[in-house]
Amino acid sequence: MQSLKSFPTMPRAPKSNDPIAVTRQSLIARLNDWGDQRKWQEFFETYWHLIHSVAMRAGLRDDEAQEVVQETCIAVAKNVAGYDSKAGSFKSWLLQMARWRITDQFRKRDKRRAVRTDDDTRSTATLDRLPGSGAAAFTEMWEEEWQRHILGAALARVKRRVKAKHYQIFDCVVTKEWTATKTAKELGVNIAQVYLVKHRLKGMLRKELKEIER
């Protein structure tokens, strides 16, 4: 699991044994049921920020990035039945789904432009126009955003399940890295409560990450 202390700053380089890369078989199975609106909403809430951020970093406008999110989610729902975990991780599969939709947006943008220049820039493969060196840079960017947003989604789930005061304590002592003494003083609670909340919510966060990873 990613170090809690790295949130919400830029994540560290992903490790090869990153547990978040584990295939989410149970989530895949649930998405096969289009009638399960609650689980579909769970999927959307978990991944839409990730897809939107990657699309924006690739150079799209907000409206284009929002369309990428919608088209990617639709593509996932339509194609998830054919997903084979033996062919690769869900993370890599979702990356391809998002990258194709981002590529489509650049192509649509090019088609809308009435005037073309002579430098042939627009005829260059779309991925080569992404930051860095095309596909490799895109994959690296995806990894960075994956680390950030999956942890953020798990934290959001924890926040919805606990009292506001308890999450405030957790946020101060874990994400802001305040000492237990400073947290207790600033929030008007005793140190014992700070340690208790920290321990309990860390456990909840680990469970939420495992749930997302399944």
C-alpha cells in the first residue's frame, strides 16, 4: 500500500509489486450487471478523477476531458465481459481504454480545425504529441495519477463512514503529519483519542484499498 505520508503530494515512483495493480476480479464481475447502479456508481467515483486528470495532463481541455471520462466508462461497461486477467492487469486495461479515448479527442480537435499548417504537425501520431516521448510518457503519467487517485478514492470512502471530527483528527495526524500533541491541542481532544482514531481509521483505509483492489 502506498505510504500515507505521501498523500496528497505527488506520489513516489510506483513499485513493481504495487498491490493496487492487482486485478479487481470482484469489481469486474459486478460491472457485468448493468442493473447494479450502486456498484456502477462506485466504479465511477473511484476512477473518474483519475481518467479526467490524465486527460487534462495530456493536453485536453476540461470539456474534452469530461467527454473522455464518459466515453471511457461506457467502453468499460461494454467491454468488461471480454476482459481477460491473464492478458494483463486491470490497471493496464483501463489505461488502454482511456488512452484510446484521449487519442480520439485529439483527432476530433484536428478535424474541427479549418486551417492546416505546412509543418505537418497535425499529421503526427497523436501519442507522439503527448508530453514527453509518447506512449512511454503516457504510461508514466498514468502511474503517477493512479497512485494519487486510488488512495484519494479510498480516503473519500473512509471520510463518508466516520464522524467529521474523527476524520479531522486523522487528516491532521496522518496526512498533515502533525504530532499527536499538536493535533490534540489544536482540535481540543485528548492524546489517547488521537491515537485511537489514528489506529482505527488506518485500519479502515487499508480495508477500503483492498476492496478497491479486488
